Amino acid sequence: MRKLEFWYDFASSYSYLSAMRIEAAAADAGVAVVYRPFLLGPIFKSQGWTTSPFNLFPAKGQYMVRDITRVANARGLPFRMPEAFPANSLHAARVALAGESSGWIAPFTRAVFEAEFTAQRDIADPTVLASVLERIGVDAQAALARATTPEIKDGLRAQTETASTHGIFGAPTFLASDGELFWGDDRLDQAISWAVHKAR
Amino acid sequence: MRKLEFWYDFASSYSYLSAMRIEAAAADAGVAVVYRPFLLGPIFKSQGWTTSPFNLFPAKGQYMVRDITRVANARGLPFRMPEAFPANSLHAARVALAGESSGWIAPFTRAVFEAEFTAQRDIADPTVLASVLERIGVDAQAALARATTPEIKDGLRAQTETASTHGIFGAPTFLASDGELFWGDDRLDQAISWAVHKAR
């Protein structure tokens, strides 16, 4: 089956837009989604940025909220910015990785983004992650414990380095099996089409 | 007639994509395009950037070329990056403003973008601008002379300040008559639809 890698940071507002539709859009095209959580922080830092560009450049930040609100409205999707932006997404990303082998990374990803961008919950808070895990029927205590093992910590670090190696500089990014990159929620349809027709 | 302002910098590669399709797309929807050339340089400078973000952040710059190539291919549009990027667009923007009252700003805009992003001409060169003007049937000597009058120089400076006031931080940007902003070639359809249905 054809595959498309979905690279996202749980703090990324545009990644929320893609997370809520990628599974259905890819399935319609016969493409399997491979979830690749990573951290934008180290990548931004290497560009000299200490926080999100939406905070560093206020006009861009104001526009982003307006833009996502319009897109979300058109899709019938709720959208509310969390009080602290960008959220510290380290722990959520580790938990997601812990769910990869057990098969719940996809529903966990959607549930985290929903908690953050519709219910304005702080995803850095372990109790929030625990309630998200319970909501999708996963043993929260076991998952949170596994998320802090060296295997998972190193795995996330390696995944973030791999993102950099692929030339990824923002999120969401879609990576086809031939290395072709697509950046931004507005490139998702193009990326799926590439996965079907070009990336044989 | 409904209007949509098209804010662009002649050095902007994504503005090229919009310049080549905005007239037809807007006309189909019964919307008049108002051409608003401005300079991104002072806006980037206020963000602490000394050149285009595509040069400051190489991964982003490499992606931009690939992304525009894909989009241009899909539209049957040629695309080649000029040797010097970003071009010095000061003089082209002044000439464009000089053509506003005479009614040739639209064809001039398209012809400059074509010279730059298909024929790889240096639009900072007055002889290139002269040949563009001749191509669209405008008296080149008179237009280039008018472009250096205080009225036009001050006009471009004021227009760039107005861009900032509107919250514009990049190009292309589309501004509806109610102040709603849309950034990026991929938001052109949304902007036209807003001009028709919302910005009464």
C-alpha cells in the first residue's frame, strides 16, 4: 500500500488542521498515513528562533489565528487557541511515539490536538494526557511510564534529527516515499496525489 | 463593482504565481483587481531580517523553489529562479506606480514578473524595464522619467507604510474592502470568494 509520512509537532496550530482530516483524505486515495511526531523547537533554534515565528512576528501571529479560524469554519471544525502558545509538546510527542508499536498513535494524535485546540487544555500537563489516553481506551499509567523510558526519549530525539535531515523546517510536513516534501495543511491534497501518482 | 487589492513585491516568487492568474480569476467572479506594489524590504527589516527568508533559512528556500515548480507545472506556467534573488525591485515598483493613473499597471506587472521568473532577466536593470514597457506599448523614456519624480518616490514609500498598517508581512497579500487579509497565492480563491460574499 502506498504511504505518506505526516510530520507534525503537537504545538503546531496548522498541524491540528491536518491531523483532523488526513486519515479520511488518505484512505479515500488508498494511501496509508505514517505518523511522525517531532519537535520544532530544536529546528527553530538552529534558525536562531527562541519561540514560534507566530510569537516572534506578531503580524504573522495575528494573521495565523484569523486564517485558521476561516479554514476551520469552512470545514465545520471548532478552533480555539490555547492560552499558552506554543504549548510544550515534548511529553505528548513521547507518548505518541510510545503508542506507535501498539497501534494507537493515530487516535491519540487526534485526541491531543482536539484537547489543545478545541478545549484549550494544556497538553504539557500529564493529567491532561492521562485523560486523553483514557478517552481512547488506553492504559494511561502504563503509556505515560513507557513515554519516559530511554528508548522513547532517544527515539524522539532521533526522529527530530531525521526531520532536519529530510529538510523539514516547519509543520505539518508531508513526505512521500521518494523524498518529495510538502509543507503546510494547504498542500495535503497535492501530497496525497503525489503519493498515488508519482512516488511509485 | 467589488474590489480586491493585490499587494505584491516584484521580487516575490509567490507573487509571480498570483500575478499570472489573478486578473482572470477575479474577472470570472465579477471582482476588480486593484494593484498595490510595495516593498517587502522595509517590512523584513523591521522583523530583523536583512534579506528574503528564503535566503536566511536555506531549507525553506530550497523548498520554495520545489513547491513553486510543482504548482507552476500543474498550471502549465514556466518558472525559473532569477540568478540574483531577491531582485532589487525598487525601480520596477516605482514604474508600476507611474502606470497606475495611465491604466497600464496590470499588463506591466505581468510583463515584469514574466521577464524575471521565466526569462531570468534582472529587473533592477533600467534597460530590462524599458524593453518590458516597449513590449506592452508604453513610451519607455517617459515612464522611466516619471518613475523618479518625488511624487512617485513618495507614493511608493507611503504605499509600503500602508502595507505595514494593514498588518501585511509578506507577499502576495490580498486585502478585501472590509480589511480582511489573505496571505499567499494559495489563498487567492478564498480572497475572491470573500470579496464576493462577505465584504459587502
